[in-house]
Amino acid sequence: MGNTDSVVVQKRLARFRPEDRPLVEGVFDRLQDGAGGPSGTPRKAPAGKTLTLQMLQSSMASLVPDSMVRRLYQCMCSIDHGLAAPTTSGKPSTSAASGVVREQLVIFLADTLRGTAEERAPLVMAMSQHGAGSASAVTCEQVAEDLISAVIQILVHRGRLQGWKPEQMGDVSLGVKLFAEQICSELKPSDQGECDVSCLEDWIFRVSQVSLYLEMLVAEGLNLSLSGRPAPTLLPPCRETPWKELRCLLDIPTLMFLAPQLPDSYNAPWRLVFSTRLHGESFTRMVAGLTKRGPTLLLIKDTKGHVFGGFASHAWEVKPQFQGDSRCFLFTVFPRLRVYTATGYNQHYMYLNQNQQTMPNGLGMGGQHSYFGLWLDSDFGRGHSRARPKCTTYGSPQLSGEEDFFLDSVEVWAVGKPPEPEEGEAGEGKKSILDVDPEVQAMMEITGKTLHSQGLREPEEDQEQ
């Protein structure tokens, strides 16, 4: 032990590019020395030299919560370097008190950063044990919470929040619990009701966040910068948002969950275009924020505390017909974090109407008139979510606390590239006839004509802050 000349370790190192292999091998010496930067060519450690929990804590404490550092250490100890794989029981192959040898660390790095779901499953099993003991049940939800918390802490420490302000947003700790529950809802126990390695393997294969976050945790936590692997961008950029006046309905974990649900091409900065906290409770003002903005994300909080909403793949239009396409979806944030995508049953994706006498006036997504999966009435202040048993368009359950709900607050985020102005459409800076010719406005007022457009026109500077 104590060197990396074995065939087992060399096969693991072969997964990395030649220029990265010295860095991978050098992690062991760097952790032993307590150095903070990348290592050069590795030194050969004396026989019996090992890595202790205290060394790992000393190196990672500033970036990663201690609970996760301990889980990573358990994981390293679980690796049987003689068999070139973690033990399937997740139990340490050597006493945790004796430390981690160089070969164990290299195998750990190779399997977490370049491994398959089959190789990562025993590692997650080891991370899920209670201390260094041999608990039979796997507490994956707690592991997921620690993993998500560690990734968020890395984003904060590395300055990768992309313009978002956690202190002006929702409760991160609650968001972490909800996100962890959502991820673990995809974990299917065995027929015996237990979670074994094969269950974890299937889970890691299907739920991409597990591998993505594990890779980020290990690479960032151990300051291992590999070529060809830029740090993942987990949050969309946020621009033009008046944070000083805002208390956002979103939180960082919810953003990490919702952003990947959007189509890949929608990578424009997110921009807040309407908020009841900033713009008041006005349906007309909300419509002004929605239309001509491209794809948008609508967030609603009802008076029962439920938070939910919908993604509109197209720019909204005020008209008495359904619009949108199958990329639209509904979602819940609290009390559960879930997304509900199109079922294909019908094409009732989006609906927005105002000032009509014969058709419903308001905003709807999914279902049908008077029975929407999500509906906001044009009177504002109230809406409904009717789904018995499920919304036909999205397969969603009732999103709100009660079927007919009252609004607490609403936000609209523009999340894609705004559409190009159509030919003949008033471009930016083009004025209404009411602005160009004040005499026309005066004549209309004298003759008793109602200036309908005045109620629809909103100052642009309120939106672009």
C-alpha cells in the first residue's frame, strides 16, 4: 500500500487525460500537507502513510458542511482497494481510525468524477450509513440534503450566484428539504421495501442531479480543476431585478430544480417583469408584464401558503383562443416540489383574455374554461385550480391549498429571448397617436370617447430595473 503503481489504480487513472493524471495523484499529498492549491507531480508517500478525517476537514471545511466531509470520508474508507471497488455493503473496508490510503483516494476520485452509475451506487450507499457503523437502512434523503446544501455553499463561496440574492429570496433550508424530497421520490425501493445497491444504481442512472452534484462537490471541495470539464452553471443569470424592494417567491434550491426543466434553448437571463409586491394587485399591469416578453415563468402564492405556477413557452397574447405548445408545464413549489408536463390529451396550454363579454376573462393554463388546472381571474385577487382527479392537459393535481383560492402574491419572470417585433408593429420608442398628437386626445375627451388604451399602457421604466 501507499503507492499508485498497481494495475487497479492505473486503470482508474487511465480515465483521466494525461495532463490531469498528476493532479489526481497529487491530491493525496496536498491533503496531507494541508495545502490549498493544486499539486504538481505527486510524491511517493512513505509506507503506511494515510489520510485522516482531520486532514480532510482541514482542507474542505471552508467550502463544504462538516456533515458532508464526514460522509465523503466514510465513502473513501469503504473502498476495498484490493478489489478495486467499494464494498457493496457500504461498510468501511478498513477502520476509519486508521485512515485512507493513497489507492483508496485515487479510486474514489476516479469513480466519483468518471465513474458509472454501477460504480457510484456503493459510494452513495457508504455515504448513507449512520456514522461508521453498519446501519441496514439507507437514509438517502439526508444524503441528498447534505449534497444540495454543499453545492449551494460552493456556489456562494465561489461567487457563482449569477446575480441572485439569497437574502432577498425564500428560505434556503426549506428549499433544500423540498428539493431533497423531490429527488428521493424517484428512488424506488426493492420488493422487500429496502433500498439496496441495485436500487441506488437505478436511481443514479435516472436522476442526473445526483451524479452532477457529486462530481461538483468532489472537484470543487478538493480544489481539483480538470481540463475539459468547466464548472457546471446550475443557476440561470438574473438581470434587471430591483432586489432592494423585492422579497422573491423563489429560493436557490427551487431555481436549481426549475431551471433545468426549461427547454435547452431558453438560456437568456431571467428578468422580473411583474410582482404584486412592486407593481400592486393589477391584472392590467400583469398583462403588460406578460405580453411581448417571450417565454415566462408565473409564480403564485395563495393565502393558504401554497406556492405554484406555470411555464409559458411562448409570448402571451390577449385573445379568446388557447395558445402555446407542449413545452409548457405546471409546477408546485410548496408544500411539494414537482413539475407536471403536457399529457398530449389536448392543446389547452395557455389562455389569456381581457375585456370580453362572451368569453372568460383571465389567465389560464390547462384543462378547459371554468375548469382550469391553473386560473387567475381578471378581477385579480382570486383564482382556481380544478383537477378531479387530474388536469387533462398536464396531469397535475390541485395546485392550490383550496380549489378556489385567494392570492397572496404573484411574480412573472421573463426567462427567454424576447420575440422580434412583427412588421408594422410599434417598435421600441415609437409613440402612440395619443402622444404624437395631443389635439386628437383632447378632441376624443370633448366628444366623450373613452381612451381604452390609457388603461393598458404602463410605464416601461417600472419593468426594466
